[in-house]
Amino acid sequence: MTQIPADHSERLEWLVKSARHTRRFARHVGRRCATSTIKDVAEELMLDWKTVKDLDKEYMREQLERASKPNPKIIGIDELSVHKGHDYRIVVSDLEKERPI
């Protein structure tokens, strides 16, 4: 009988790092957040909004890893108001691929 060292742990690819949910569930939440607000998704799935926000961030990180490195030929720059007053975000986009950089 082979003994497994005490410090050895098995990596389960279908679980995310936190092991509280599956990758499939994280992707589901991320896709829902693309078309709904975090608050609405949290209510629909009966989760805390912070949990949904973290799952959405995880989904977006995964999407960025899969995306190819940007090599734009034509860029667009836009400034979006986030809140009333002077709180802005600048978005730079690849106009040919129609995606933000």
C-alpha cells in the first residue's frame, strides 16, 4: 500500500482556488453579470452581492487570460462619467476588434 505524504494535496481542476464553488458556477455568474446588475444577480441566485462581485471579477480575469494580447491598428478613446461631479474613467478600445484594451 502506497502512503501519501501528509503535505500532499490533490488539485481538482473543476474547483476554483477558494474551493467554495465550481468554475462552471463562476462562469455562470459572470455571464449573468454581463447582462444584469450585480444586485439583481445576487437576488436571483440568493447570494451576497460581494460574493457575486468576487465571482464576476474572477470571470473577467479568466476572460482576460483567454484574450489575445492587444495589437490595435485603430484605437478609440472615450471618457465616461462614473458619478456626478468629476469622477471619470477613460476607456481605450481596439476599434477593429470592437473590444476594450
